[in-house]
Amino acid sequence: MQIAQDTVVHIHYTLKSDAGQVLDSSEGNEPLGYVHGGSNIIPGLEKALDGRSEGDRFEVSIPPEEAYGPRDESLLQAVPKSAFQGLGEIQPGMQFQAQTDQGPRIVTIAAVAEESVTVDGNHPLAGQTLNFAVEVAGVREATSEELAQGQVQAQG
């Protein structure tokens, strides 16, 4: 069976930066499962998987525009340090969930000054080309429940 709209796909993958650093991997874990065509993975990877079959292995580089987008410097914001009161020592790299006009968003602490904390609302991988090594571990038709919920159900 080929990967197409409304199929359940399971993949093993290794994600590397352009510098060759491993950013994420399914190695040693269960394969990642998702409903194809449901916007559950980045668009560029979903496009690269279209039409592939179980057992296929390939490598693909996904530009930022088809991944997490370019970095948006307007998403850097200085927040009064008092907003983090009671959370212990705040350090660059820490992540928090913030309420925004567009709903909850994960922000990363970019810098800490005496009176303010600079938060970055960009996805940590925004602006990066993502390099995937992928193996298609399985493909099957999605159930009606999976299509309604938009996610893969646990197999009993």
C-alpha cells in the first residue's frame, strides 16, 4: 500500500541539522505514527512521504518554508522579570507556555537581564533546513475514528 491521504503511516526517522547534529530520532523507540494529510507533521516531510510504501528508505532536506518557517524577529519580546516570580532561577534555553492572542504558545528564554527577560516565540527549529533520514515502517487505511480525531489510535 502506498502512502496517500487518510492512511496511517508509521516511520522511523533521524533528524539532523545542516551541521550534522542529531536533533531528534525515533531510534530505540516505537516508530512515529500519524494520519497522512491531516497536517500532523511538517508539510515538506509529508510531501516527501507521498506515494512511498512500507520498507522505503530515503533522505530529504526540508527548507524552513516547508518546515517551521523562517525566524520572525518580531516574536522576540522583553518581559518584566517579575512575570517569572516564584519560578526559581530563570536561564536562557528554558521553555514556558505563554497565553497569546493566538492561544497558547511555547516560548524559549533567549536572554536574562537585571530587570527583564527576553522570550522568543519562534519554534526552536524555525529558520533551519531540516535533514531527515526516513524508513517507512508501515502504511494502512485509517479507521473512521482515526479520521474523526485526526490521530492514530493505540492498537490493542
